[in-house]
Amino acid sequence: MSIVQTIILAIIQGIGEFLPISSSAHLIIVPFLFNLKEHSLSFDVALHFGTLIAVLLVYFKDWWNLFKGAFNKVVHKKNSFNNKMFWFLVIATIPGALIGKLFEEPIENVLRSNYVLIALALGIMGILIYIGDKWASKKYKGKETEFKNLTLKQTFIIGLSQALAVIPGFSRSGTTILTARLMGVSRSAAAKFTFLLSVPIIFGATILKLPDMIAGFDIYLIIGILVSAIVGVLSIKFLLKYIKTHDFAIFAYYRVIIAIIVLAKVFFF
């Protein structure tokens, strides 16, 4: 694999992990569309490690306060928002992580090279994101739940929806943001909770596959980690700023367009 391909895939991971467009699908369909060499599992793990660094850089202070809140509750019996949110995140992580672990490998084996199903997942989720976001804006106008008011029920269901992300094309961030919007969570709160929730999921996946990354460690992995981390930080900041004045329609349009391109490549080229 060349340096250019390494950088391209790392940029794709950095963008796709946090924008609701599915990084896993793009890491599969971009090599397919442009006839690029297939990358290794160790490289895939390295790219995810890079995006873990990105979200930790952006939300380091938040996670520090969350841990402090949990510590103060256990040691000093002090209740706080940070303690509550820490446990909300822990509870929200469990169902998605367990279901994802059980079904990730069989689904990956079946779908990883099935470009038609990946394209359909991209397109269908794009349509659902568009409809769901528009519907939520009308239904919950003036009554949307902000981050500080998230409930255990809302966060648990958002966490549960992560399980769908094992299907390439659905997108972890896309699924969790859509689920949050359908429950009346504001766009900014949905995005922030999604990004915070990505930390334990990506961290757990990286730890489980760390031996693969170490076994294949080389200069390409270092470049992949650095580039995906830098692009990941920019993607998070972009989305948080973008949704202050825009909806998710542009991502829905993009998903449908890229799905059509993939289907055209499969059936006509």
C-alpha cells in the first residue's frame, strides 16, 4: 500500500467516523470504486486508534470532569451532573458493545464484500436521517432536550442503537444521532453525546484488536494514526459548528448519491 493510499484512507476514516456517513462503508467502497489495494486489519485498527485520539483531544476536559464526578460520588458521596452523565455513558455503552461483539464478525464476513447491501444501507439510512431530523424539528420545536437534561432512558436507547453500526453503511454516529433526534434530543446534544459515547466503544475495539495492530506496525500505520487523528479533530469541530445553523440534510443527500454511484459501478461498469 502506498503513502498516498494511506493518507486517503486515513482522511476517510477521520471524516467518516464522526460525520454521519459511515467510515466502515467508505473504507470498503472507496478502494472498490478506485481499484485501490485492500488494506490490512492492523491498518484498520490503527485508523480507529487515530480517531480515538481525536475525540479524546476534543473532549479531554469533558471526560476529566466526568471521571472526577464519578470519583467524588464514590469517595465523597457528592451528587453532580458529571457523575450522572458518567454512568449514563457507561450504561449506554454496554448493550451496543455486547450486541456488536456478538454479531460484528459474522456480519462483516457476509457484508464486507457485498457492495450492493452496503450501498443500500448507505442510501436507506440517508433517507431515514433526512426524514427523522425533519420530523423531530417539527414535533419537538421549542421542546428539544439539551445535553444537560438527557435522561437514562434516552441515553440507554441511543447506546442500544449503536449495535446497528456493525452493518457497514449504517454508521455509528448516523444511527445514534438519528435515534436521539427521534426522541427529541437537540442536534447539538445528539452530536455531543454521540462523540462522548464513541470513546469507550472505539477504545474497547482498539484494545481487543491491539495485537493485530502491533503485529503489523510500520510507517504506514504511524501515518494513518496521525492523519486520521488530525482529520478527526477537524471533523468533530466542523460538525459541532455546522449543526448550530444547519440540519443533517447535506449528509443524507451525500449518502444517497454515493449509494447510487456504487450501485452503478456494480451493475453497469
